[in-house]
Amino acid sequence: MPKGIGRIKIRVPRNITKGAVIPIKALITHPMETGFRKNKKTGKKIPAYYINDVNVYYGDKLITHCDWTIAVSANPFMSFYIKADKAAPLKMVWKDIKGGVYEKTVQIQPK
């Protein structure tokens, strides 16, 4: 895996009230190459290399699945909402077309 690819940041609110609908923001470092761009120095096409599968789990339940294509920009950002009705891990798993698997888990702790 090239250096820096797969770094993940997930942001959740600090003070969460049980049952509140909260925003989740996630960013992953990935070049997301389409396979259509050319190297300016060599003129050769840069091979396709993008994330094509994203899964989000809250506790042990899959809460969303995304099928991505070449249309997603480099270093993709995702934002969505969940109902924080329990203390549980929120896990995000990204998979790319070259077999890379990147995941990060944060704890949701409503009060």
C-alpha cells in the first residue's frame, strides 16, 4: 500500500444525548484514480485505483452500504446521521479495487 493511503478520520459530537440524531463525518486518504488520467511526464495512463465498497456498522448491525465508482473524488468525505440510542462502536470499512481494506472504529457514548 502506498504511503499515506488509508488514513481515516471520523468525527462524532462530544456530548451526545441518548436518542439524539447526530452527525457523523468521515474522511479517508485515497487517490481515487479513474484509470483515464495520464501521467504528464510519461504520457501513460495511470491505472484505476479507487474505493468501491463502504460499509458502516453501529454495534453489530450494518446501517449502510455504499457501492462507489470512479466518480468519487480523491480523499473522499462522507457525512451522515445516526440515532444514538445506545453505547456501541461505530465501525467504517472501506475496500478498494486492489484489495486494500481500511477500517476505523469510534465509540458512541450517549448519556
